Amino acid sequence: MSVTPSTDPRPAGRQARLEEILATAWGIAEEQGLAGVSLHEVARRVGLRQPSLYAYVDSKNCLYDAMFGQAAQALLTQVTTVDLPDDPRQAVVVMARSMWSFVRENPVKGQLLFERTIPGFEPSAESYSVAVRYQGWVVDKLFAAGVTDPGDVDICTALMAGLISAQETNEPGGERWFRHLEAVFGMFFAYIDGKSSTPTVARKERATSHATGPEGAPS
Amino acid sequence: MSVTPSTDPRPAGRQARLEEILATAWGIAEEQGLAGVSLHEVARRVGLRQPSLYAYVDSKNCLYDAMFGQAAQALLTQVTTVDLPDDPRQAVVVMARSMWSFVRENPVKGQLLFERTIPGFEPSAESYSVAVRYQGWVVDKLFAAGVTDPGDVDICTALMAGLISAQETNEPGGERWFRHLEAVFGMFFAYIDGKSSTPTVARKERATSHATGPEGAPS
DNA sequence: GTCTATATCCAGATAGAC
DNA sequence: GTCTATCTGGATATAGAC
């Protein structure tokens, strides 16, 4: 998996080519869907012959893997770069909004990260680790907002994913589900508080700490 | 779209063959995924040559369309056949559970119905109408349970879909998300009641009536 | 309805020359 | 690293005989 090791004397040029290849693949994916990416088409656009791609990528799945890594990295940086409000619950909402805008602006990356749409493809451990870091970050923010029960973390992420996927599959880029984001989080936090005997205390005073993910498995 | 009109003297035999073809296609889809269905493979298993399938189906997409119709019909009958409790909110939960068990036992049908996974395929109006009937039925039940705001219907269906998809993509057939079904509905109904000034009144006394779907578009 | 034969197109991957 | 040439396999769809 992943790109072929370089023994090239001009690693800079080689790296540039590889990035060009990846960028081209993204372009095709945006036009024709992820499954529509073929090595032939990539080579065509990049000005190479199809077999030449094997100097950069060991197989088609390795290309997908590299793309997965890029997508995870992009999501991670976007989401960790956002300025979060001090209130941990408002922070969660802002984080969710940021994540949503990511998949809205990068639907193909979202598809690659969150859906299992390509038949034989599983991300390598290396590429996946970035996605895991993203998840850990989300769990941290939820924890700070008082969502400490792993089951509640599962519920929260599922709700988010449900809203997003309903919106983006039925009315991409629209508002029909998006506008309920805040209401849903309000509903969720009310539910959280309702479970606790001292709801209001738990709200604000939570230390940030890195949890080990809700219950192991990833989204 | 749809199957080719029959001029066959033995329509019963022809119909049987067609059903055999569809059943075979389902079998392949269960083994190799929906995209893995090829006319060659269907023909091979059914004991015909690939071109002979065109006596039953106008194109591959027509095959998918017939499958879509079958899936929608199966879901509709399963979900409308279930014995619902008198309490409209308990009824909604039971309905949701029934829907979930459908996609759990028929993951491929669920994929065809609820995900847009096949590149060039859109269900025909005819096949789709069954799915619309299913949706109308769900909206009716929600309405009876006091979920009358179209926006709330959207929220509810998105939550359900989120739970289901989290469960079935991350841990197919498992319990990790499934066990929160009741809690999530409790949360949702509490949210609904919190919006109304007369929450408890609205709970039980609702007449069943067919609504025109939340806001038009389907899931 | 079913067949053979074929047209046409696409894919991923490898061998070996330069 | 890049090329040509090729292997191997797949697909949908059509023509025309029986």
C-alpha cells in the first residue's frame, strides 16, 4: 500500500509529480465519482502513459489510499484550525458546523472518509491513523462539553452523521436539514443533562482530556 | 425502463424465469455487492447466455430498477404488516425497530433503497412510487405521535438513518448503536414536547391522517 | 426465446527496451 | 522514469440464425 519508495535523484520533482497525480485523481473523482477514477484517465490528463503511473503508485488501491490520507489530513487541519468559543457546548456546535462545511465543500473527500463505497479498498493503518486522530479530537471536545458516557458519544456522532448525510444526499449544499443543527444539539444536550442528577454543574466545569474514543471502533 | 413486454405464449413460465433472474441477481448482490452484479454472471447462474437476458430485461439499469421495486415492496409490506401498539409513540418506536430489522436482514435492499451507490441508476417513477408510499406511511405514524412539524419529521428520519447507518457500516448486525434506539426516541419526543405549550395534551390525542410528506423530497 | 458470434469499449497490471 | 506492446480479464449491447 501507499506510494512506491523513491530512489529518484530528484525527489522534489518526483514529489511534485506525485502530487500532480493525486490532484488529477481528485479532479476526476469530483467529476465522475470516486469509482470513476481510472489509471488510464489519470495518466491521460497528467500527460503520461498508464503504465508509467506505476512508478509512483503500486496499485490503484494505493492511489485511493494516498487520497484517503490526504482527505483525512485536510479534515483534521480544517477542524482543528477553527477558532472555538470558550463555552464547551458552543464549541461542539461550531466544531460540528466546521465538519459539516468540510464535507459540503469536499463531498468526494467526505465520501471517501465516511462511506465504504469502493469495493476492494480499505485504508492502510498509516492513512487511517490520521482519521483516528481526528476522531480523538472530536471525542475530546465532546468530553469537555460533558458528554462522557461512550454511549452518548456514539449517539451524538450518529445524529450528526444522520443530519449530514440526509442533507448531502437529498439536497446537496442546501439548508433543509442543516438549519436544524443547533436544535438537534440543544435536544441532545438536554437529554444529557436529563440523565445526570446534577445537570447544571456538569455543564461548564469539565477539564479537557484525551479520551480513548467512545468504544474502540471508528466511524 | 422495467422489464420487456411479454408476447410469450406461456406468460407463467416467462414470469417464473424473470423472477428467477431477479432472485439470482439478489444473490450475487449479497455476495459481491450491488455493483458486482453483471449480466454475464446472472446468465451464468441461471443457465442462460448473457444475451438471452435481454429477452427479459431491456438493460442492466432496468434490472436494477426491477430490483428497486422489489426492495421497496418488501420494505413496505414488512413495515405495514407489523402489529403496532395502541400508543402512537410506542408505535413509532416499534415501526422504527421493524424498519431497522429490515435493513439488518436485507442490507443489500437497504443499500439500493437508501443509498445512491450505483453510478448511472435512478429508479423509474413506477418503482419509486412504492418507496413514496412507504414514506407516506411513516409520516402518518409520526403525525399520529404528535410530530406534525415537517422540520421535526426531517429531524426524526435523519436521526433514525444516522443510527442505522452508523450501526450497519461500523458493526453490521451488532448492538452498539441499536441499543440506543429507545433512548433516542425518548430524547426526540422530549424535544417535541418541549416546543409545545401543551405538551402532554398533544401526546395521545392525534387523529391519523395522511400527510403529504415532510417537505417534498424523498430520503 | 435462445443461441453463437461479434462489436466495442473499458479496466488493471506486467515485461522489457531505452 | 518513461515508453511500447501486450496480457488478461471484464463489461454492455447488437445482429442474425434457429
